Amino acid sequence: MNSPRIRYFEQEDVLHLVITDELETRSVELNPNITVELNDKNEMIGVEILNASSFLRDADDPSGAR
């Protein structure tokens, strides 16, 4: 099994968590900015977060006080 990795694409503001290098056979959109990538056994192999800087800022302060 591979070690999970996180990659951030600054220009696109996309955070990609790779859990394993298995082939993605489908994906599920949890909301417009978060997509879960699945293998052929419907196991999660990755997560993609669009607008990552806003998502992480809001996760750090869910009250929106910033």
C-alpha cells in the first residue's frame, strides 16, 4: 500500500489527497467543491477539493468570523 500524499495546485486552488495510486473508476461529488474518487470496489482512493484556500480557511473558523 502506498503512503497517502497531499498535493496543492496553487494556480487552480485545488487540493488533492491521494490515498492510493489505484485506478479511479468513478467519483462522487459530495458538494460542488468536494469530489471523492473511488476504485472498482467503491473504496475511496482520493479526494479533490476545489477552492481549497477558502475551504480550509472556513474549516479553521466555521463561525465565519474572519
